[in-house]
Amino acid sequence: MDNESLKNQAASVLSWIVDNRVVGENGQLMEFDNHKFLAMPYADLTPKQAIRKSAQIGWSTLAIIKSFHLALFAGTNIIYTLPTKSVVKDFVQPKVNPLIEKNEVIKRSIGKTDSITLKKIGDRFIYFRSSWEEASAIMISADIVISDELDRSKPRTIATYASRLSASSFGWFWKFSNPSYPGMGVDEEWLKSDMKHWFVKCPHCGHYTYFDWLGPGELNQKRIHYVDFIKEEYCCGKCDKVIDNESRKNGRWIKKHLKREISGYWVSQMIAPWISAKSIIDEYENNKGNMPYFYNFVLGKPYQEKDLSVDRQTIIDCIVPTKNNHYGVAMGVDNGVVKTYVIGNKQGIFEIGETEDWDEVERLRNRFNAYMVIDANPYPTHPKKLTVKYPGKVYIHYYQTDRKASEVTRWGLKEKRRVVVSDRTKLLDLVVDELNNQEIIFNMTEHRLEDYIVHWKNMYRVVELDSLGVMKGKWKTPEGKPDHFAHATALWRVAMEKAQAATGTGGVTPPPVRRKFGKEAVVISKDNTIPGIDIKKAARATVMPKRSWRKV
């Protein structure tokens, strides 16, 4: 579709909604007086899109209505993906089907094929698919893929769906989601986009900027609009006076980057005029123990607790390149075609590496007379042989969640005396906490730790509903990215329990260490309808933005 056709088609989306008095799944008329921030996204037909969004702002309804319009008037087949089969059912029945039933303009275009997973619109199809149906993904071709809740979807299947666009002259891919972890999922895509923000003009001083979250006591150094905890109002980042709902709803989208291919929006509940500042504050107060929920679903922002992540600086702060006596050594090995190992003792980790040879793993264990813990999967045969060959020194390890037990690690008894079991989340939480508190140190240089740092940076912690409907913490790694050194470190930490028990050295925590900064040496301790909207102008704005938000 050329640029001129794209503009015409974009304008027709909004005209079609207004002219046919399209209603939402709740039967209410679609209007853009209170939803002006959705006018431009409805008209936006940029082939690649990434939307970092909060909950309950109408984006899924937007995606469905645009899907119907594109199937009818652009002649496209569309794949609409959701995280799981149950989500597909819970999405189509209460949201998609009512939209069809309550809008005659859509209902009369529906063909005989009308199931939960497949809708015929005119002579085209919309496929509703789970991100876990990889086999199904291989069998379908389409012009557009819309990935709803990208961060809760299976990355490999989403990539397979993307490959189904190769034969189409369209090849459009739209991704949106409540974000999860910084730099992952939809946030990773949004950061590559033009990064549109909803700019609002202060009615008092004319200061023009977007809303962002400042916690109580934080300084507004960037002069962004914010939520005032005392006034319980949205306020100007420059003059501190109240910004009313009328000003909030009459903002406009401005790009941070002008020449990027991906169209991106950050949609926060703070830009929705029907959501008061008080309700945002209440959400914050009610979720102080669950900040990922508040950031991801209320603010539409990614979140990671600083004490539950490991970045480059975390590792660098733990480097103390002193000589290690190699006494009371432990070794952790992450299993695989390539075996990843971490070796150290109470003084610090002094050796890391990778090998494809089990003989090399055994040689290293013998060299340091190390207590060794090896991940059982995916190849348990050789680790089991080593546990027999070195009884009381080598153990095979399994991750296993125990809802009843409070301990992190459990050592087997009697016939299971060569086995050790750990709760994955609790063990990684423990190791990350010790790294952040510099209770684990490295007798190595930064250069030698480059790959090690990358593996830790690839991991992030989320809070999700488990199979019993309980919110549980979980460590994740994006598909295709390595995390082996992180798991080898966790297994080294388990092996240290045996090494410490044998040598009587107590805990892992080292004494305060001296670090050099320039010529000085310091001691660091542990404590350390569309009224007022020009449809053609709104459509044109998606194709030809005037200026960067930096110049506003």
C-alpha cells in the first residue's frame, strides 16, 4: 500500500466508526471526546507498531475494530495472537463476539465460518491463535500479525507467526502489551520505535510536556507533569499548578524520534481523563508490596526491583582481584552440550568457563578437590556417574518448587543422598541478594567476566499468577539468550554449603574488603463522535509528523 493509499485508508477507519455509529462490546457508542488519545492510534496504519500500555484503556477493542476494517476494506488476512488457549476463549467470547453482534456493519459481513478461533469477514479471515500453538502457526499465512499481550506470550511461537508474513505484500506486524521487565518484550520493541508521548499543555503557564510517575519525595528535575500526593491532583512540572481533565484530554502525540520505522506509543492511565490522580495514588498505596503490578498495569511501564536484578555495575562492585588460597572450594556446573562452570570459595569466585568435555569438568574438580553440584538436565547420565565416583563430593541437582517448605535447598538422605533439590526462585533470589550486598565477590578482572555479566543481564524477575491463581515470583530469560553462568553460580552457591560444612568456615559473607579508587584505599562494608477532531488531519499526522518532542 503506497503512502497516499495509507493516508486514505487511515482516515476511513475513523470515518467508518463515526458514520456507522460503531459501539464497543459494552454497547456504548465509540466516542473520541474523552478518548482523543485513541484517535491517532485508530488512524495509524504504520506497518510496524509497538505499544507499551497500561490496562483498561481500550487498546484491545481498538485492535479488533481495526482488524475488521482491514479485512473488509484492505483485503487482508489477519492473525491475532494471545498468550494461551484459555485466554483466546476468554477474549473472543466476551469481547469479540459482542462487538460483532452489536454492530450491524460488522455482523452483516460475517460469513458462515464463525468460531472462537476463526472469523470470516467478507472473503477474508481473522485467526485467533494461542502463542503456545506452534504447530498451528506453521500452517497459516497472513498479511498482518497482531500480537496482544506480547510479554505473556511464547517468543518462539510469535517469531514463527512473523515468518508467515513473508509471502504477503503487506507484512505488517503490530505488537502491544502491558510491559514486564525493562528492555524485554514490548519495551524492547518500543525502545526501537519513534517513542510517542502524550504531551499536555499547562493551562496556567503554557509549559508543554508529558506525564510521568514521581514517587513521594522525588524531585521533578525534568519538569515533567506529575501526580501530586498532597493535592491529589495532576500538576504541572514547571509551575506546580493543577492540570485539569480538559487539558489532559486535549493533548497530542509527539514523537521522540522522527525517522524510525516503528510507530510506538506509551499509553499510561495518567493520560486517560476519566482516571483521577487520587485513583492513581490509591493504586500505588494498595500495591506497595507489588510494584511490578503498579508499574506494568497502571503506568504502562516496565519495572525491576533494583535489589532483584544484576547489571554490569553489580558485578563490577563485587570485583576484588586478590590472590585466592583455593581452600574449601566449591564448583557449580550448568548442564548442556556446553557445560558452564563457576569455581570459588569463601574468599571469592576465581574461575569460570565453558567446555564440551565432561573429562575437563572432572579434571577441574580434582585439581581443586572441590565439592561439586551439577544440574541434572538435560543430560543426567554422566553427572550421575560422577556422583557415584566421588561420593560425598559430587551431587546432582534438580530445581523443584516446594510450596510447603520454607528452606531454599534440601539435601537428599539414604538412597537419595547424592541428590540436592532447590526452589529455583528462592535460590536465584538468594544469589542476587548476595551479589547486590557484595557478599559474593570475584577474584577476577572485569575483562574475564564479560560473558558472565551478559548472562546475568539476560535474566529478569516477574510476578505472575501460578496454576492455583496465586501471585508468585519467577525468574525468566528471553528465548534464545544465554543465562548459563547465572545458573552455574546458583549451583556453586549450593555446593558452598557442603564446602563450608566440611571446613567449618561458616557463611559465604566475606569480611570488609579494601578497594582502590585512584590512590586512596577505602573500606566498604556489607551495610553499604469525534467533536473537535479533524479526521484527515489526524490521519495525516500518523504519516507526516511536524517536529520532534525535544523541540516542543
